[in-house]
Amino acid sequence: MVLRLARTNVEAHLFIELHPCETCGETRFTPPSSVVVVGDDLASRYAGPCPRCGTEREFTFRLPEQVTLPDEEEPAFGVDGGASEIIDAGEWLWVADLIIRNTPAEPDEAMAVEQRRQALIDLRIAAAAVGEAIKFVPPGADAVPVHALWTERGRSVYDAEPGRFRKIRLEAVQRTYRELSDGFATR
């Protein structure tokens, strides 16, 4: 078995959500995890029944050499400078798009403190997802290469608008999401 690296638990859980149950299509899956040895690697194994249909599901990821604790205020999917091995560049933009569609662009006077905080975190997660797509741009290149899109979902995002994968545009979008998130900071 070849194990792909999940750089953080957050990245592993996102990968799991992006791969619904093959029997019923359920995306929710929060089984307990355990650390196992696979060959010479330590791995994190998530296994259990689908909450909707009961089909047994399992995901196993190689653990990173350095484990970091998540910072809710500054979300990060990968702790190193390398691109994801389990989620492609187009999927990262799909995740950012999904979050942005469901997040206000600016605070509303009627928003409770917790709603403002959640919007801030959601926008920072979207910015971090765009940042993950940027990691696929090779040094000296100006865009994500097509080979960095290995999933059907990722390729469909690319095919719909290839210009979104230019480095300068990705950086502008990431910066914009970060700036929007700052507008939700409570003082």
C-alpha cells in the first residue's frame, strides 16, 4: 500500500469530506482515528461505518514527521512549503469557492460577536485554501501546471476558468480574502 501524506489532521478530514460514501453519497464521516504502522511509516487511520448506510469506510494517511497543533485564528492545511499530496490545486479552489458562497463579504451591524468570528475564520480558511493552490506553482512559473489537477473535480474547476490558476491572480484572491477577514475582527 502506498500512503500519501496528510500534512495535518485538518487536511485529512477535508480529504475525507471530499470523498463521499460510494454506496450512498454521504459526506459526513467522523470515525475515531488511530495511529498504525504501515510498512516503515506511521500512519493515521480513520475507519468506521458510514453514518447513513452503514458501509464500512477507511482512510489511511502517512503522518508528517512534525505534527503541529492547529491555530483556529490562523488556519493552515499544510505546515511545510510543499503542495498537498492528497488534494489537488483545483479542489483547493473548489473548497475556497464553497466557503465564500456561504460567507458574507462584510460585517452586518446585526451580527453577533460569534457570527463575526465565524465569518473571520471562514474567510481565513478560504484564503488558506487558495494559498494551498499557490503551492502547486513551480518556482519561476506563473501558473499552476495542468498535471497538478489529478481529480475530476479539480479539472472541472480548471476547465471552467483556467485563468484562475495564474499565480498573480491566486495571490490577489488570497490577499482579498485575508483583507475581508480583517473586517470581521472584533475590537
